[in-house]
Amino acid sequence: MKSIRNIWWVQIALIWLVLGCNQEDVDQQAKMPTNLEVTVEKLGKGSVKITAQANNANFYKVNYGLPNLTPERMTGNAVVYAYTTPGSFVITVQAHATETDFITATKTVEITPAEVGIGVPTTGFVSPLTYAGYNLVWNDEFASTSLSDDWVFELGDGCPGLCGWGNNELQYYRRENIELKDGYLFITAKQESFGNKNYTSSRIKTQGKKSFKYGRIDVRAVLPKGQGLWPAVWMLGDNITTVNWPACGEIDIMEMVGGNADGRDNTIHGTVHWDNNGSWANYGGSIRKVSGIFKDDFHVFSIIWDEAKIVWLLDNVPFHEIDTRPVGLDEFREPYFLLLNVAVGGNWPGSPNSTTSFPQQMVVDYVRVFQKN
């Protein structure tokens, strides 16, 4: 009888132990987070730091206010996120006790076009209107609201004669991607379907209007950024319609092949192309920015070209040179016309990818041509 009584008390003790544990779990689950505070700190160039703090929070989740995104779990109580487009974004933070038990708080952040590199920077190098020993023979300061008669559009995708413009480029050139505003020329590359292409942009030239043989050429501009972007300031020989390329010669004052890797968005190239006994020949050099990229501010891209050489300059500092005196380089003793464009994709830059944001712009402040007195 005594042993039965002991067993009965043990069973009661076990029941109370189980009930007590269950109650403790209920009490623990009932401890919802409280006093959730969210701070958003702008770090520059579209990046923000989001910090959350709450009582009794076991973990946090955040939604950045973009469409079709679900909340993602934060590591700790802070996260850094980079916006690539401007707008007003409602950031929602969840402080969780369990996966299904949480409280929320929101903060709104305004990302301006300038913060994500859209628009016109207010900083950068400015070149003079005069140089000793030179006269300003032609310039365009883009002070109107439409292109001057010195420029003509090159439209389409190069087909049927030169599909992809000879480089397997992915864009369709349109007039609509050119805008003149506030004293600047905007060439905008967009991700949009047109003419059986997934991207559009613009290309303009002075062919048949203005051509030059020798001189100093300055172009002040801000460049786009991103994998697959290919802005260029360049020249082709006037005789391209009779001798074709590369026999006409090509002078690339500035090219950039965009991309996130070092040596892409922060590097420009200066190159010449010519015909070498029926084969294509080229010679180029490049320069890399010490800090930042070419979308951050204005730079002046220049060449000084005479009967003996071509020198490339960035912000009036030479970085590359070719001796054009050999007979095989006669192409560079002939008149050339100017071209401005932003290509998308192609053999050199490769195609855009998930890191590339659109639209992207090359903003040109002025084009100036000087020749010796």
C-alpha cells in the first residue's frame, strides 16, 4: 500500500513538472518584443545603414521598400543596403520573438537622382577657352534645347550592312535618347525593347558638317557606369565612304568599358586604329583614376594632334602618345569628323548583367576644337 502511495505522488510530481514546463514555454512565447526603434543613416551614393533595436527581440527582418521583395533576415541588428534607383522607399523592420511572433516599425528614406548617379554632378575639372598658340575654331557648348546643324544622328542597329555596328553591340540608336537641357547634352542608354533590340541609346556625328585635320580637342563629360556600358568620344576619317574602315583611320579620344571590377568604371582608354597592309592594326593606352569612378564628376578628355604625333590627355595631363610619322600611318594626316555615343554590350565590354542599372547617361558639357595659329 505504501509503494502504491509513493507511485501516486511521483505521478503527481511528474504532472506538475510537465505543466510547469509548458507554462514556462507559454510565458516565454508571450514575451513579445517591445519598443522597436529603427534608424536609417545615409552613407552616400545610394547606400543606407539600417539599425534596429527592441526589447526581447531574438532576431530582425527587413524589407527595403522595393516591389516583389520579401523581408530578409538581418545579421545582428544592422544592415547596409545600396539603392540603384531614386525614389521614396518605406523601409519595414520586423522584431521577432519567433518566426511568426513579431512587431513592426517603418522608416521612409528619400533617395535622390544625384545619390544614385543620375543627373549632373557639380564638381570636376574645367578646361580653359584659350591656349597659347591656338585658336578656337569650332565648339558646341550645348546651350540650346536642340542639336545644332553641325551634328547628324546615326540611327538603328547597323543592319543590314554592319549589324551590331561591327562589334556585336546590343543597342538600337534613336533620336529620342538625346536631350539638351541646362547647357548639357544627355545621351541616355535605356533598357527597353525597340527594333528587335533590348536596349536603346544615341549616336551623333559631325560627318559631312565639320571635320578637322590636326589641333587640340577638349570634351568635358560625365560618363555612365555599369557592366556592359561603352561610352565613347572618337573620330573617323572623312574618306570612310570610299576606303572603308580601318583604312580611313580611327582616333578614339576616350572610351570606357563599364563594370564593377577595378579597371572598368575607373579607367579610360585612348586608341588609334589603321590599316596595316590590308590588316587591322591598333595602338592604345589607358589611365586609371586614383579614387572614385568617372561617373562621380566631370573630366576633360583631350587629344593634341599634329603631323608627327597624337597625345592623349586627362584633365590636361598626358597619359599616352603615338608617333605618327611612319609612312604606314598616313591615315592620321587626313581630315576627321567627330562622334559621340554610348553603346550597350559588344565584344569589348560584354553584355549587361544583374549589377547593371538603367537608365545610364553620358553628360557632355562642351566639345571644343583648337588649331594652331
